[in-house]
Amino acid sequence: MEKRKFSFILIILIGLCSSNLFAEDQSKAEKSTFEKSFNRAMEIIFPWPILSLETGRPEVFSFDIGLETLFIPVTYEARAGTYFAYGYARSKKDNFNRFSAGFALGMMGLFDAHAGVGLGLMPKNHETLHSWFVEVSYRMFLLEIKIITEHPIKPSGLVEYYKANYKDGYKFKIGISI
């Protein structure tokens, strides 16, 4: 009788352990399926961060932060897609906040080119100047060159201030970027 009890308990323990092992293997299989799907999606979308610090004329300090998604294969190494970015810039007199989106072309670690449009905001004397702009940038390794042409929209008092202080409307920047 004692042997039967021990055998019965041993069979129950083996059954419990094997069901736990089976559940663990099934969980690993589900995880690997999710991981495979996630990795496949990332290879298609190919998100790449935008981080840059720049200086230039007339804005003496600026940074950009954003994301580009290079989902269109152009060659084996190069891809194209879209980008979205926020930029902060400081001139000697004013601060600018810019939100942009556009087209990106890149080869990871070697070069990157952006061309886009956006909305700019410049706070001044309890008002905010609204502007639209076009930007073009090119990065090779870590060196980035950017040109922005900005056009003020409203309010009229700040439009006149902007035109008087930023006569040509073009802004040139150079800096480091990843």
C-alpha cells in the first residue's frame, strides 16, 4: 500500500512538472512569435532618431529632436521615408519653436538628407509670431548642414518686427547630428 501511495504521488508530481514545462515552452514559442513580428515590423519601418546640436546665422544655438521612418528601400543600403521633428533655436534676441515634417533619405551611419515644411512659433512681448518655413538639411557621418527659409504669418506687429530683424529670411546652421 505504501508503494502505491508513493507511486501515485510521484505520478502526480511528474504530471504537474511536465504541464508547467509544457506551458513554459508554449509561452516561449508565443514570445518568439511576437518578437519575430516586432523585429519584422521594425525592419520594414526602420525608425531612426533625429538628434542634433547646431549653431549658425542668425540663430546662435539650436537643437532638433525627432524621428525618421525609412520604410522605402532605394538601394540595398539606402532607404527613403518621412520624418517628424521639433526644433528649438535661439538668436541674440529671440527664441523659436519649430515643428516640421517632410521627406528623408538615408544610409544608416553614412549620410542623411531631409527636406520638409513646418510651423514656427516665436514668443515676443506676450504675443506669439506664427510662421511657416521650408527646411533642407544634409548630414554626412556626424556633420550636419541645414538651411531654413522662414515666412512670418501673423500678428502684423510681430511680422514687421521679424522682417526688420531677419531681413533675408534665410537661416544657415551647421552642427553635429546622429
